[in-house]
Amino acid sequence: MSPSTLDEFVAHVREFILDCMPPPMPPNGAQAAAPAVRSANLPLAVPFAYANRAFFNDPELAQLVDR
């Protein structure tokens, strides 16, 4: 899968991913960063995929994708 394909997919499901993940916690004394728009699509995919790695490693998912 190319980075542009992943970027387009994450852009499409961005709101869903953000709803599934806890809000980022800024370090003590720091202010929370303003939410980024498109530029953060790929970095957003990494923690989501890692947090849900059991889902992505499920053999039944592979069968669905291969159809």
C-alpha cells in the first residue's frame, strides 16, 4: 500500500479514529496542541493500528480483505 493510499483512507475515516482514541495528554505545563488537519493523517494511523493490532492480525480479517 502506498503512503498516498493510506493517507486518503485515514482522511476518510479520521473522525472515527479520533473517536476511538483517547485525547493526547500534553506534558506537564505545556498547552495542548491545536488539532491538525490533513498533515497528521499518517501519524494518526500508527497509534490507531498499534492500539488495535489484534484486530489487524486477525486471520478472519485477511479472509474478508482477500475476497
